[in-house]
Amino acid sequence: MAETYIPYSTSVEVLGEDEERLTTEILEIMASTNRKAFERHRHAVRDAHAKSHGFLKGELIVPELPEHLRQGLFARPATYSVVIRLSSAPGDIHSDTIPAPRGMAIKVIGVEGERLLPDDQGRNQDFLLVNIPVLSFGTIGKYRQLIGLLEKNAQNPAFLQRAMAGVARGVEAAVEAVGVEPGATLRGLARDNDHLLGETYHSMAAIRFGDNIAKISAAPLSDNVRALTGKDVGTVEDATMCDLVVEHFRDQGAEYQLRAQLCADLDKMPVEDAAVLWPEELSPHQPIATLRIPPQDAYSPARRVYGDDVLSFNPWHGIREHQPLGSIMRVRIAAYERSTRYRHEMNAQPRVEPTNIDAIPD
């Protein structure tokens, strides 16, 4: 375990020569995908993790932490209200019979500090996590090579998606051809349908952690969700994941441990390549807070509409001390803004940030 950590400075990020061009090309592909999804549904959906499985109210409890972990919103003991969105990739709505990565987006309400984006009028901090620790397309260049293939796969008929989700089939062969190493992200397309409440969720890319650099994760903590880790959910139908979430929270709650893995070596734990798994022997995951979620109606009609059409989650909604890092995070500045603007305009919904937990319907 490292005794010292890499201090944050602007020099840990290195902009690529073609980053502006690649960003423009990626945004054009994503805009086209958004339009096609709208034409299919006559309703605009998110560009990534379009399918929601539940919206949860809860608390983020920050304890008294060791000095090196007292950073940003974790600087002092506090309890924050949170809203959590559980979801599946990709940027369209498909049957749960198609294996897909799962997401956990956390919005921490009422966080003071300098905002990352000048037009962000909220006081919230968003963490966007996925049940895969790294991105196979860990740089913007690799992502540009792969995005067309992934978007094409997302629009294929369900039977073909299931076939392509096999790790040994089309996707991995294709990405090898463009120089992307098959890894955890692509295997995520072929994940078994394990219970999503038993999964551990990861930021995949790095963020600033006050004076240092970290990756963030949320792991099952209470016995009831730890018992769901790796649990085969049996026969999967179109809405199985949502049904599981609703059933669980109907009469019980859940706790997750929020953790930070601090960067101790920029060569072995790079910022600019999110495909590299940071070695735990160099820097283990350290607890920084507890997510506590009480029993509730996780997918009432009012909550579903508010969560799908009004709420937005963005890794750049937050404070300077938790700035997203690396080219994959930088491309998200424009990508999330365009996607959110399009979704809200086409669905005739206001773009607002909740100022308290009561804004979230029951």
C-alpha cells in the first residue's frame, strides 16, 4: 500500500494533438444516434444508459476520515441527500434479455464549492459509475475508432445483439482490427444477468480528489445486497431488472460503501488511459462514505417521468475539487451538454437541478 500519493496538478492531463477534431466527429455520431432513437420512440432518450431501472432517494453519510481522505465534499463529517439512478447501457431502450453494462448515477444535493462549469447554477455533485472497472476504449482516439461499431450494435435487432454480445464473436474481432484490446468493457456486453443491486460500480476514469487523484467506486455494504453479488436472477424478461429493484425496495433498504482509490504512480495508474486497471496492491480502495437507501417506491409513475425526462446526471456537474480527468472525461463536457439539451428540448421539459430531496416525486 502506498504511503504517498501523486499530487494533483494541471500537468497530469495531456491534451492530444487531434483531440478537438476527434471530439467533433464523436459529437456528430452521437447526435445522429440521438435523432435515430427519437424517431424510433418519438421520445428523446439519453445518449448513454438510456434505460432506467429505478430512481432512489437516500443519504450520503461522510464520517470523520483520515487526513489524506479529507478532500472536497469529504473534507468534514456531513450527511447529504442523494438521488440515485440505476440504468443499463447503451443509448437506446432494449429488452433486459440482452446482456449490458449497468450504471449507478449518484447526485449529491447541496455541495458547496467552486463549480466546474460556468453555467452550472446548481449546488450538486454527480458521480457516474458503471459495473465495469475500466474502459477498453480508454482514450479519445480509441473511442472514436470504436463508437461507430458500438452504435451500430446498439441499433441491431435483439437477436443479433444477443449474438454479438458473445465475447468470442463480432465485437472483439472488430475491435482487435482497429487496435483496441478486448477487455472489461467489451466483456460487459456479454455479462450474465446478475442482480444489479449486488454489483460494484466504478467511475472507470479518474477524477481530481482535492489535493490528489482518484477513481471512485460504490460496493455493496449491507448484508442484503452483499448476498445479491453474483446472484443469477434466473429467467430474464424485458423489464426484469426494474422489477428486481422495485421488489427489493418495496420492503427493505440497502447500503453501499463509497470508496476512493488514490493514484500512487502515474505510469502504472495513468490518468489519460482509462483502459488501465489501477493495481490494488499499489493503492487499495479506501472507504470515504456510506450510501444509505431506505425502503421506497423505486419506480412510481411520477418518479419515472421526472427521473427520465427532467433529471440529468453529468460528471461535470460538480465542484472543482472533483474535476473529471483524462480525454474520455474531457469529451463528455460537450457530449453530455448536447445530449441533455436535445433530450429536454424534444421532450419539452425544463432543465433544472434539484435543490432539495423533496423535488424528487414519491
